[in-house]
Amino acid sequence: MSLIEHAIVSSQASAKHHDPSLADKPAPKVAIITCMDPRMNGLLERFDIKPADADLIRNVGTVVTDDVVRSLMFSIHVLGVKDVMIVGHTGCGSEMFTDDSFEKHLHERTGVLTVEPAKFHFYTDVNVATRKQMLKLRSHPWIPSEITIRGFVLNLATGELKEVPMEGRL
Ligand SMILES: [Zn+2]
């Protein structure tokens, strides 16, 4: 059985003891931007944050793209989130290529080149990359200055969570 089939069967079983309050309006307290990497799936548990308290916004490489900003606008300006946490991690797939070498990889695999996505946001230093995402949010005109933006790197080898300062030495 594929995991999708497994999910369908499990969801039917879960529906029997479903909590209807899940249909209430969400009230997250924090928005967490992080990587789609499955090793980050336990992040809320690690942080001891209840699922209902967090908007999780994820993509490969923890990149603040226009679509991440689009989601964040909902978190901040509709749901009242005041705190934004960016959590990168060590050993990310975003360190495996450069934008050029990944485009070449896709070209070799598919035989075609396309115009989009124009950028893949690969990087060589997760601290620098995380700071870049923080700065992109801090300067965004639709993110009020009273919104807290803090960035971190989770070391997957040690479990250490290290804060990335907005400025100064990394
Ligand atoms: Zn990653």
C-alpha cells in the first residue's frame, strides 16, 4: 500500500473520533518559516509549540519568496501573528548545487530548459542564507516594525539551535 492509500484509510479511522473544534477560526501566535526537509517535520514538538499555535510556512532551503510573503501577510494581517521565526538547518539540500548547476541537472534529466523558476536560491552558508531571509522580511513594507523577526539554524547533527543575528559577524 502506498503512503497515500495508507493516509486515506487512516483518515477515515481518525474521522470517527474527530474534534469538531478544528473547524474554528485559527489563532496562531507565531509563524515559522522553515525547510520542507522531512528531518524538520518534528520542529513543533522539538520547540514544544502546540500545532494550533503556529503557522508553518515551508519550502526547500527556507527561502523568503514572494509566496512566503503572501502566506505571511495572512498570518500577520488576518490572524494576528506578531512573532516570525526563520529556522534554517545544517546539511540542507540547498547546499548541494548552485543555481547554474541545478539548471544543468534539470536540463540533463529532462532535455528541456524553461524560463521558470528563474531562481533556485542555492547557498553555501546557512547562516548567511538565514540572515538574508531575515533582512528581506525586515525591509518589507507590509511587515510592521513591531513584528518580531528572529532567525535560527538548527544543527541536525547535534540538535543545537543557534540564533543568527540580524547584523554583525556570523
Ligand atoms: Zn533544508
